[in-house]
Amino acid sequence: MSDLVDITTTSVGRDTLLTTYSSFFENISYSGSFRVVVTIDPAYGVEEEEVEETVRFLEDLPRQYSQVREVVVERLPKRIGLQGALSLLFAHAAAPVGVHLEDDWRFIAPVDLDVLISELYAHESSQIVLTNSHAARGGTFERLDEVAEVPGTAGRLLRLNRSSWAAHYMPLCPHLHRTDRWAPTVARALALTDGVRCPDERVRERVVAEQATDRHNVLWTRDVVAEDLGREWLVKRARYKAITPEYAGDAETGGATRRSGDSPLVLKRSAALRSRAEKLIPGMTQTFHKRPENFADGEYPVYAERGRGSLLWDVDGNSYVDFVMALGAASLGHDHPVLSNVVRERLGRGVLLSLPAQTEITAAEELVSAVPGIEMVRFLKTGAEACSASMRLARHLTGREHFLLAGYHGWHDQLGGPSAGVPTSAARLGERSTLDSPADESRFLAAVRERGEQLAGVMVSTPYHRVLSAEFLSELRAACDEHGCLLVLDEIVTGFRLAPGGLGQFHGVHADILCFSKGMAAGMPLAAVAGPRHIMDRFAEIRVSTTFGGELLSLEAMKAALREYGRTNYYEHIAALGRQLRDGINEHAVGLGLGEIVTGYDPMPCLHFDSDSAAHQRIARKFLAGMARRGFLLRRDVNFISAAHTSDQIDDAVSASAEALRAAHT
């Protein structure tokens, strides 16, 4: 057997590789020599200076470590993804034994490579994993019956009896392998399985499909010998896992060009699609608030083709900086990599399973941790479902039927009578008010105090064109407590925008029940009813059921979104940019004698024209059309800032608004 071992590494050029190799050679003992093969894929947009430092370090390895006989660096001109890099590495494989290292590990304990190579052949193994902090998380190697020690191994090796946090066949963990077995297995797995899934899963799938588990038995070192550096680096640099070549790293913020606005938009394909839709879909679209007559009918795009970051492209190829943002649901921007990647990874394991999944528990834990004051959560699919379920829960808890409502709570609202398709008997159980002025707030409070003992609950969704005061919410809280009715806050729009818990947390007022959707999963369809245990525990006594509440893609997306909010300055960012947009547009509007036309909460600026003025409505329509021609999508009423918007884009929008307002006002 040759005394040469190949060390293979997929790198993105980051300087964590210096720690990986330095700590490896400091802890490894081996009587032979090494050949180092490294790919450098520009997947994370690492600065050129850092990449050059990494390359210089690699080229200098033979001088630093006499056992390194040769270094091969494949510096790639474009992103090829992890599976492409692995395929390229194994194409270079020459030695009978290889050690695979990613570029983000730190070795912390001695490794006797001579002993491990001997055990590799003695036990007819394909791979010995160098146990690390990531694979060992959750107590994998301490739990009873999960692993067994392999008798007669000088290195005290282990074999998994079943997989948990650790798993069989881990090409991405640091490991030792037999090249004649391992390289063809990985190559077949990458060639024959779903290209959007993680290589670990693809290798496992292929080994099982080929009934080759005996041939590819895997051993583990008992001791943890390496710790992960990658997650810390990703958080610090705000980067995301790059598993597939389609993955694009940071959300795109460029690409939309500010247009002059002199020429009308070409919207031929939009118009043709609208004509087809009107024959098939009542109301033309499933979402009432996306209908073009709510914007600038005939001068505004109707159908979108794709979105990326803060940008949207319509079906006619026009690009826009988007402030509609899927009615606030796309809180991180369109196709944000942290969401897209988790969906790609999850997709290959099923979307809706026949039994409850662990993801439901971990998602609930994540939501409870993110929102102060809640202890339990029930997942549903839409905001309307969440609001309806919360009303049923309140009626069950109080034994009362009537509700006072402020604002819109989804199409399930039992209001409107027969003309809205709602039985009169049901419509009488709910009374809706507006909170458009301080006087409305006083009237609403008076109604609660007067009729509170008849009420199951009070549900409030904030108006968007004005900011509800903390004093109003505090008085409402006190009135509900006095009369034993429940305070339900509809945080469908305000949750994960004003604060994690929405308006209530923003003003320091706790609700009995909270309803969430939209930004909770950053655009994936998911809703929730949440609250303290003594209230939520009673859900088990009523029949609120939804097949799709446990749909796994949305739950995984929610977990990823909440972590992204928590690790970044998301809330400060969207509030600051919203103020910048509001103040900039208002300065131009006031100068034209229109008054302040953008009002409301910082991260969700509301374009509020006087509804009683026909002249103002004409100006609003012309303004929205003019902004669209210039490359900016806004809507009458509430607009939304996302994590992907930039200050430069806001400056451009404000500049365009000056031109559009002047043109609309003439």
C-alpha cells in the first residue's frame, strides 16, 4: 500500500482554511506523506484579498510541513456548487486513501492516521468519520444503544446502530476513506440523485438504493477531534449555505434601472393574461388586494414573472424596485437565499407527512422563543383562518358569542349579512368599527365598557394610515380585564414587522391571543394562533383542524426566517428605510401643496390620499402609474420595506417621486 494520502478540500476562498490546515497538521501523526487537492469556488463572494491569502497559504504548505509532497489548487472561474466541487476533487484522486476536509474545521485533539488507516482496512470500512462538534450535537454518542464500540479496534472506534443528529455516510464531515470505494459511490450519488439536495442525503439515498450498506460500513472516532467554524463565519459575514450551483449567496439588490418615465410601460403580455384570467378566475385573481384597479388600472403591471431581493420583473420584462412585497409577506425580499435553500433541502424528504413531524415541535419552539409572552402555538395556513380560530377559542373560553372588531381580519369575518353571503344571525354576533381617528378610539373604548359583559372578545387590527397610541391599547387592555372578555390582537401584518410580537409588543401591551401570518414565514403560506398556556391549552377542546398546518416547507421556512430576523438588524433596517421613504416623498408632496401623503408606521409606510377628494384620487392613480413607469411599484394604502431594500434604492424612489408627483399634479 502506498504511503501517500490525498487531502481533499472544497473551499470558497475564506481564511478559515488556514485554521483548518494548521490545526490538522498540528494534531495529526502519520508516517507517510500528503498530496493536497483544493477547489476554490466563488460561492460566497469572499473578498479577493482573502482569497489570495488563502491561495498563498496553500502554495506554501510544502515549505511549512515537510510531509506535504504536492499541492493542487483548482481555482474555479464561476460558481459550480458543492456537488460540482466534490466531483472535481475526486477526479483528482490518486492515492488509495484520502482524507476529506471542508475549509471550516478546527482540530482540537490528536489523530493517529497510521492507526486509523490500519483499522479502515481491518474492518472492511469505506469511511472513518473524525467525530466533530456538529455530528455529536444532541448527545448522539452518549445516548443508550445509539452507538456501539467496535471490538478489537486500537483506536476505540464506534459504529452507529441508528442515526439521529449524526448519520451514516457523511461526505461533508472530516473523514478518512478508501478511495476505491468512496470516490465511485459519491460520483454515482451526485450523478443519479436530485441535484438540489444536500450531498450527504444523496449519498445515503444511493447506498441504500444499491443495497450496499454492508460494503460501505462507516466507523466513527469515539472522541470529538474537530469543531465547526463555518456557522460562526456565515453569521459574521451574513452568508448562506451554497449547496447547489443555482444558489446565489446574498439577495440581489441591483438590476433595476431607474427609468425616465417619459414613455408608457409596454404591458401587452400582462393585458393578454388578464383577458384569459377573467374567463377562468372570478375576480381575475385569488387575492383581492392585488387586483390592478387598486393601483393604476391600464398603466400598471398586472402579472409578475419573478422576484429577487427587492426587485420584481413583470411578464413583459420590465423590472421594478418593489414596495408591495406580496402585501408584506415577502419580509426578507423575494427568493431570499436563507429561505430558498432550506426549501430545496427539505423538499426531498416530503412536504406533508402521514404523521406529525418533529419539525412542528421545533417550529413551535422557535416561535415561542421569538415572541415574548407566548407559551403555546397552533399552526394554520392563512391569516383569515388564524383570526377565525381565535374567535372560536374566545367564545369557547367565555361562553359568550359577541365580538367587537376593529379593522379587517380576513374574508372569514362573519359580517355583512346576506349580501356578503353571511347569515344575518351570524352577522349580528360581530360588529366592526374603524379606528381612523382619536374620536373613533374613544367610541370603541366606550362600546367595550358598555357591552363588555356580553363580549367573548375584542379583536383589533391597526389602521395603516395612522399609528395607534400605547394609551389606547392600555385602556383597551384594562377594559377587557374589567369585563372578562379576551383581547385578541390581529398581528397578521404587524407581527415580525413592528416587532416580533407586532403592535402589542411595540407598545408594551400584552394580548390574550395573538394571530400571526405573512412575515412569520417570510412569504411561505403559514399562520398561527399563539398565547399563554392557560388559554391555548383549551384549543384541544374545540375542533379547529387543518390538513396543511403541518406542511413542512412552510414550517422550516418560518424557522429560517425567525433566525434571520434575530441575527440581523432587520427591524431597525426596515424602520429606518421606511422613515426615509416617507419623509422624502412627503417633502415633495408638501412642496406641491398636497400635504403629507405618506403616513403610518415606519416599516410599512401608507400612501394615504384623501378618499373624499376626486382630484386627490386622480393624482394618486397618476402618481402610481408614474412611479411604475420610472421603475418603482407602490400601492395605494400600505406599502412595505423588506430586508433586501437599500438606502440607495429609497433615494432613487424619492427622486422619482418628485417627478411623478409634479406630473400627476399638473
